[in-house]
Amino acid sequence: MQYIGFQRDVTERKRRQQLLDVMNRVLRHNLRNKMNVVLGGIAGADGGEGAVETAAGDLISLGDRAREIHATARAAREPERIDPDELFDTLHERFAGEHPEATVETTVETDRDLVAGREWRSALTELVTNALAHDPAPDTTVAFTARDDGDDIVVTVTDDGPGVDEMERTVVEAGTESPLEHGSGLGLWLVN
């Protein structure tokens, strides 16, 4: 029994270290690039005031995302019961209000509750945010489905966008980054 607890502690530490490494790389990279835009805008280079405002907004968003990932990584893993109908309805209302041109569909094919940690809501929110942000068509369709699969409940989020870039997916699945192979942001790390 102690061995299992020790193994879980090592896995948690490794996961936290991976997140810290990714956040460090993304923050350094994006801070450097956005600050170059800010400095160029101040100096009167192409883009001007609008580019500076966009870069500043991106930096604020990146800082917020890093804070959310840090809090998620540090949070105790305490599963709770989540009614999939209620969860999907909440997400539907939020995204339908923020993106009225998009279609958000929900299907629940189970009478059981999900049992998951609170980070589950953040992961689903991030998937929808990515789908709506990265699909060039304004009329994106995002669908949530929860269905029974034996003892498990399978939750899927699908969209009609271009999909996740192969390098992004490979890096997140591997759990490591390098200067040549790295993701462009923190969102998929949060989901993972």
C-alpha cells in the first residue's frame, strides 16, 4: 500500500514539473515576442497602437491562463458527482451567449452522474474555447456527448474546425517539449 502512494506521489511530482517546464517556455517565448511588438509600436513601427493593445491583451490572457494551470496542478484531486445534463447546459448557455453565431449541441445518453475532479469543467471549457477560437468559420458547431460505455461514461467534445495541429498533439501526448518541438500555448496542457 505504501508503494502505491509513493508511486502516485512521484507521478504527481513529474506531472507538476512538466507543467512548470511548459509554462516557463511558453511564458518566456510569448513574453519576448509580445514585448517586441509593444516596443515596436512604441517606436512607431508597423502595427502601431492597435498592435500594442493586442499584444498587451494577449499577455494578460497568457498570465491568467498560467495562473489557472498553476492552480489546477496544485489542487487536491477530489472527485465530485457532476450531473452531465447540468454541466452541458451551463456550458451551452455560456458559449451560446458569447458566440451566438456558433451552434452548441448537447447529447446525454446516460442516467448516471460523472465522477470527476473540478478541473473537468476547466478542461471542457478549454476545448470549446479552442474550437471557437481556431475555426475560421463563424458558424462553428461544437457538440458535447456523454454516453454509457460499460462501467464508464465516455464524454466527447467534437467540432467541425480544422482540428489540432499534429505537432501540438504530439508534444502534449509526449508530455515534453524541446526548442524545436513545442506547443504554441497553454490551453491543451490545461486539458491534458
